[in-house]
Amino acid sequence: MGDLLLVRHGETEWSVSGQHTSWTDLPLTGHGEEQAKSLAPLLSGRTFASVLSSPLGRAIRTAELAGLSGVSPCDDLHEWDYGGYEGVTTVDIHRNRPDWYLWTDGVPPGPEGHPGESPAEVGARADRVLARVDAALPDGDVVLVAHAHFLRVLTARRLGLVPADGRLFQLATGTVSRLSTEHGRPVVAEWNTRP
């Protein structure tokens, strides 16, 4: 049975500024590209049964720079749809909603095609990804290259927690995390690893 490796894409301008970024397809910054390249030693020497990536450019580019091959885009790995909060920082949101918290309050609808998502909706996507992962793990490790909030929800679901418990797992740009098993049960084996 393999391990599940989670790769958060490298830095973008909005990850630096703290702006919520879901469908806006920003490129990696120069530093983000260096972060992605630096992940290659953490991913080399493993046999991957499956390598899945968010379809967004920042994730696909991170996979490429980290030396991953055979990457398959997976729409369910897309970041949380922030609806009307796309491009807005938490600081700015708190000016009008001082007690707002993504994990419990969700987001307002955005432009057409971006209604926003609740933790439960993101959790449903994570569960679909985990079903694909479970089918591949008997053949080796699986790598997911995606986004912070989505991977945090996926981690919560893997551990048997509710989607909103993703709030417990801070995830930095340009990192590798590893979910494994102990005595047949899912565990966090490594988190926010950088070379």
C-alpha cells in the first residue's frame, strides 16, 4: 500500500498578498518556480501509481518543475470556489464582516459560473478524489498537486474528520505533505515539508 503525497503549488502574487485565489489562474512568481524546483528531491526515488493535478496552470507548472511526469489533470482538485470573495483578502472581508470565518461562514455568490462553495461541497469533491486515490494506492504512492484550502479539506476527509476540520491543517506554498497509515488507519506522516 502506497502513501498519499500532497503538493501545494508554489507561490503566486496573490498567495503573497493573501488574496483568495480559486479560478483566477495566476502564474507562479519567480520564487514560486524556485519552490517548485526544490521539491524534486522530495519526490524522486518513488514509484507513483498515479499523479493528479488541479487543471490550473500554477499547479500544473509546479508538477512540471518538481519533476513529476505522467500528470493527469483532475477537475475535482480545483481550489475552493470563493465566489464573491475571489481576489479579496481576509483583512478586507473583516472590514464588513469582522467575525467572518471561511470554515464556518462560507462565501457569497460570485459572477456567473462561480456560486461559491460550502465546506460540505468542497468535501464532496475531496471524497471523489479520495475514491480515485484508494483505487491506485495498492500499486504505489499517489501524488496530488493542488491548492491549500482544497488539500486541507481533503486531509480532514482522509482522517475521517468533517470538511470544516481542514482549518486544523495550515499548508504553506511549495511544500510536500504525506498521509500514510499506521495499524491500517490514516495518519499524517509529514506536513509542510521543504528540502
